[in-house]
Amino acid sequence: MKKNELKFFNLQFMVLLFFALMICNFFNGDVMAKKIEFKGKTNIGKIKLPGSFEYDAKKDIYKITGSGENIWGKEDAFYYVWNKVEGDLSLTMSYKWIGKGHVLHRKGGWMIREGLDADAPYVDALIHGDGLISMQYRLTKGGDTYEVQSKINDPDATVQLDKTGDQYTMYVIGKDQKIHPAGTITVELKGQLYSGLVVTSHDSTNVETALFSNVDQKILGVIDSDKRVVESSLEIMDVETGVRTLVRRSKEHFEAPNWSRDGKYFIYNSGGKIYTLPVKGGKPELLNTGFANKCNNDHGISPDGKEFVISHHGGPDGNSMIYILPINGGVPKLVTEKSPSYWHGWSPDGKTLAYCAERNNNYDVYTIPVAGGEETRLTTAEGLDDGPDYSPDGQYIYFNSVRTGQMKIWKMKADGSDQIQITPDDEYGDWFAHPSPDNKWLVFISFDKSVEGHPANKNVALRMMPVSGKEIKVVAKLFGGQGTINVPSWSPDSKKFAFVSYRLVQP
């Protein structure tokens, strides 16, 4: 082979090798480990036994040994390997302990921290020795520690902690390989932050060693809040286990999932239009709603599953009016002649619709025959009465009312009589109660009581209570509000319900 031909051959070979590696990386991820060069290695708090750090390049394993009394309360004690960071982050890890350990609550994971003082504000995502997985956080220097626990208990899980502005979200990937959101919180950590891996033995007289794998630190950069876009996530809550499962996540704004009567798909609204989505996830499909292309998040399915009701802004001055169409799409038929009217409930016998409407400068609950006709006013109190939804036996209507000065869930007979408050006066304002099909549970969304209305982009809680009226429990904390659970979204078997959470992310 001639000299020039050899050079050309070598050049071709290098080009082919480069593209082969690129293709391999594209389909299989990076074939070579990317070591994270942690700049700092610090014992935080009162430490008797110092920690240590090693990296095994062949196995891509981070071996971290640490002691310390705990990461909890007003002060922490642990070993920390870290980098200084700014902006949004996405952090992933899993690990295994060496040895059985001395304390079940030894723990390790990712931490984002405002400073290296023992009492500094922080957010972390930790797996405990007994499999407990939680996102812990301290809001202020020297303040208490709080947590959001994942309902998945698995010491072998993979955990992801995302920072998007002042929002922090933890996800858990368990044995089913599905993504399970644990919660979103808002914590204002100021200035340049510390991001790294932590180990605490939960026993100051002993050290524990963890082998971290699947470690990834994506630094996504700084972006101004006014340039962020909404990311919507359609989730399922398993009532028995409390496990949340992600069905669809997209950088678009969608709202208010209904669960089909056969249990196979969801119906939700986005950009004034209505879409269907398989419960298992996949590609949304546009539902034909004819001229109605300004639909809001007040929509639902008839008890027999044959019809669909929408609230479309087609009235005078663009006000919302209620229409019915076939469940598979078609030409909407007007039900309410007056506007604005916002649908919320369908009687179990299929004959009556319940809705919120403004008449004479006051919002109240009304009913109307499905075929149309005269509407009936059920509430007359001053202030907003909203969100009416029928009990499965048709005897009652649940609604939310601000008549006492604080938004609370109320209950009345289907004819409007015997109106009583059923959620207590506490730190929350409660909206949009939906009874489960088996008539055992009510699920509703709760804002801080200082929040007026039901706006979007707020820290909220989904709460449940037995229909019998016993203790209320928080089943999810998330970033949401308007569009999260405005309409009935229970599965037909009453084992799950659907909702939408939100984040403000980079475009």
C-alpha cells in the first residue's frame, strides 16, 4: 500500500471508529464511565470518626465511608463529598452498604446544601439502611428538618433528585423499572450551592461504608424564572400503597384527567382541546369536539360511558357554557343557555348535571336536566360555591364553599337541603372533593389557607378522608393547583385516582 493510500485508509478508519462510538453511545448510553471530580471532601458537624472517599474507575463505583449522629433535626453530622454548583440540577444514584451495619437508619444519597455549617439549609434524597427513601429538607439555618417519604421501600432502588429553580423533586425507580414521583417541594437556597454525596452512620461511635453506583450529576445551567416553561405530569395514585406512578410528562400545559368507565384511558384538556391517553401511557390522540376548541378543565364522562360533557368558552363575551357530545367525539349539543357555567358533576342515573355558575354577581351550585331546560339553584350563600360532584348513590352533592371565610368541603342532599361543612377549619383551604365509585373515600386538593382562589403553580396537598368523616390524611405533596384534580378522576375499581402535577423547567 502506498504512503498516501495508507494515510487515507487510516483517516477512513478513524472516522468510522468515531461514528461507531457515537452510535454506540446513542443507543446504549456512555460506554465509558464519567467520573465526577468532587472538589471537596468534608466532615460536617460533630464528627468523632472522619470519613473517606475512593473511586473505582473500572467498576465506576464511589466508595464513601462516614460516621455522624444523623442528618435530621436542627443540626447534621455526616461525611460529604461535593462540588460547588449553580442553576438547575438532575442527580441520580443507587448504592449498597458494606456489612450489616449497626443502625438501620444509616443513610446515604445526594444532597444540595446552602453551606457547610452543621445547621445549614439543604435538600437531600436519601435511602436509609432499612429501605426507607425520603427527601429531607431544612428551610432555614438552624431550623427543623422536614421530609417527604416515598411509599416505595427498597434499599436497591435508584433515586433521582431534580432541582428546577427553587423546586426540588424526588423520583424513585424500583423493581418495576417505572418512574415513581415522591413529591415536589419549594426551598429557597441562596447563592452558590454545594452538591454531592453523603453518608451518615447514625451512630457517632461507628463508621459505615456505601458503594455508590449509577451516579450521575447533570448541571443544567442557570435560567431566569420568567423564561421557564410549564412541565405537566399525569400521575396515578395507588390508594392502598400510596405509590405514585408517572404516566406522561411533557413540556406543555395539560389539565384535569378523567378516567374512562372501562378503565382503559384518560381524557384531559390542553390548549382548549380535548385529548385521550392510554392508562399505560403512549401518544395522546385529539378527540373531535367539533367547533368547541376553547374547552377548559371542567369536563367529564356520563355514568354509562357513552357521552362526554365539556365546558367550552362559546358564550357571550367568551363565557363558559356546557355542552354534551358522544364519548368518541362529534358535534357538541348545548345544555346551558346561560353563562358562565362550569360543569362538575353528573348524577348516577344519568339524568342531571351539576355545575358552578355566576348569576347576578354570585357564584353558586346549580343543576339542570341533561336534555336542557330550566336550571335549579341549590346554594344561596354569599361568596363562591363551586365544584359540585354527586355521591355514587346519587343522594348527596359534595361541593366547596367559602361562606365561613375559609374554603372548605361541604355536603348537601341532591335537592340542595341540609348543607353542612365536612372538612375542619385548619391550615388548609379545600377544593374539588371527588367520592370514589365504591363510596368509601373523598379525595380533594388543599391549598394553604392564605391562598385566594385555586390558582396554578402553588405548593398544594392532595388529601383523603373516609366518606364517614373520620381522620383526613395527606396522600401527596406537589406543585400544582388549577388543573391538578378539578374533575372526577377515580379508576372504576376505586383503587386509584389520576391527577396532574407541574414544574417550571428550562425550555
